[in-house]
Amino acid sequence: MITSTTGPQPADFADVRATNLAVVLRFVREHAPCSRADIAASTGLNKATVSSLVADLIDRRLVRETGLTENRVGRPATMLVLDGSPYAAIGVEINVDYVSAVATGLAGERLLTWRRSFAGGASVSQDVAALAAVIRRVVNRMAKDERQILGLAVAVPGLVDVQGVVRLAPNLGWRDADVSGDLAKALRDPGFAVQVDNDANLAALAEHRFGSHAGAADLVYLTGEIGVGAGVILDGRLRRGALGYSGELGHVQLDPDGPACRCGRRGCLESVAGIAAVLRREPSPAEIQVEIEEVVRSARAGEAATLKILDSVGRGLGRGVAVIANLLNPEVVILGGYYVPLAPWLLPAVRDEVAGRVIAPGGCEVVASTLGHDAAALGGAAWVLDSVDSGRLPGGMSRFS
């Protein structure tokens, strides 16, 4: 007789152990230096299990012992800290005028930061080939340092669905591009996961893990590149939406009679408060950095026309921030990209508008990013490290392998 079981099934031992390994690794990352007893007391795992898990993590060189401490009740304890010296996580951002690449260690320490000019938009295949060439250089550099790649995540300025397909990246001219698959082929099946996501999403992950408000459960990151997008962290998790297209704040209409937007409508946030509004024309990708630097010089010199423009842009941006603050009630909204060098002149107007429009008591804090133009690339590395925190461990059991 065949018996059908419809109730919950017992978890596979390897799955449970991988989960527990990840729990211990996260605890060490967040509380190091700490002891085995500290881990057992805080996680609820018994001491024998913790000792076994720690031994496994030491074998994988994810954790190491760092000596004894006597500043505690009872016998001196052997303390643990992150190791991770044989590993690296890679994040890359491709934009219309540049490629950024960041490699970090397990603790988030930067091992490499590159930024290269890039003439994107020729075709998906050509752009992916150029991107693969940059990634190979990073991988080769890590190989020379005897580091195993934990994974690679690529940030793209466009709509990326939950399967990682770039449905639309207008600035690059991409549509329905399987960038992760194409990159894996171009890299000749590199032996590590290749993931793709929206640039604002990954920049938000970078802020959540490494930024000035790291650990904030609710934050929003606004890109300040040629387009304006939002990466949203709520309850400590990135929110991508049902299909992966959340955060298109740049095309929220603020003024139906406002300036024309690239999307075909008028008065979108991007047209009112994007970089084109700062420069008073659609920027040339090759010249945008120089043009923004000129605006900064003009503002520092106190030129009235420039200050008036920046005040107007800041007020438009503040209206957009107020919309998302009233909708999501984040702890902080972080301005990134080209908004960062302009922040001394934008932020007063942004904050003034937010103070007058946000309903929640205490309003919403608005700050400039401290991560610079590498935020999205750094977020790619953060995404890889988050996957390790979730149980995708190198050198053994993995819930995702």
C-alpha cells in the first residue's frame, strides 16, 4: 500500500546544518570578537552544536580564533573573529559612460576599486563583451591574491525582472537582455554565480550594509545619474515588487505642465529634479562629470543663476522625497550619484520641502551618500555577501547549490 503524506516534511540535515552555519557566521560578523559560549547563549544552539559549527567554519577559513580573553566571569575564553582571507565578492556597475568594479573581503573590506570610462549603447553583445573583459581582469587580480570568488553581481540602470533579465535599459539601448546568461557564457562558465539587478536596488543594499546608516531597517536610496531611481529597504529587506520593477520614482509626475520627460510625459521628477534639470539640457554621457564639476565651481563662487537653479532642483527633489516618505515612512532617504557633490546646495531646499510636506511626526531624514559613485558596484558585492549570510557558503554544504 502506498501512503501519501501531505503534512510538513522533516528538513534535510544538510539544509539544517547550512542554516545553522549561516546563523553562527552572521553572529560572528556582527559581534566579533565573541566566544563559542556567546554564540550558544544568543542563538539558542547547544554548546556541542556550536563547537561543531565553529570547527566547520574554521576549516572553511570563514572564522578564525584570535586568542584568549580574561575580561569575563569564569575561565578565559577563546575568541572568534571573521577570517575570509581566501575569498572575495565582486560587484560591477555598468552605466552609459562608465564601468565600476569593486571587490571586497568577507568583512566588507575593499580589496579593489576600479572605475573605467565606457562608451555603452553600441549593442548588448558588444557591451557584454566589454563588461566581461573588465570582470576577467578583476577575477585574475583576485586569483593572483589567491582568493576564491564567492559570486558576482552586476548593477544595470534599468528595469530588471525577478529572473535577472534586463527588460529595458533605455540609456544603454538594451531590451529583453539575458545579461547574466550572456555574461556567464562570455566568462566561459566561471564557476561562481552571476547575478544582475537594478542599480538603485544594489546601491540601497550597499547603504544598508556599509553606509552611514548601515543597519537601518527602513531606508530609500535615490540614484542621481542620468536617470532617477529608488532602491527601497523595508523591515531590513530589499523590496523589488511583484515583477522586480519597484522604485521608478523618476517617473512619478509632479507637474503636468512641467518640462518634457524622456518617457514622453511632462513634469516627472526626473525632468524637474534630475541631472538634466541641473544642467538645463540633456547631458552628454561623455561630459557629464566635467559639467557637474563646473556647476559645483559656480555654486561655490556664489553665482546667483546657478544657486537659483540648484534651489529649484532641490525643491523639486524634495517634493519627490516627500511622496516616497509619506508612502513608505523610511527612517532615511539617501541621495547618491551626482546629487552627492551638489548636496551642499540641494539639501537645504530638499529638507525644507520635506519638512512642509511629510505628515509623519519627525518627518524624514535626508542625507547624501558617503559611498560615492561606487555605491551600486559595492552593492553588488553586498548582495553576494548577503547570500553567504543566508547560507550560500563556500567549500561545502549550500542550500542554493
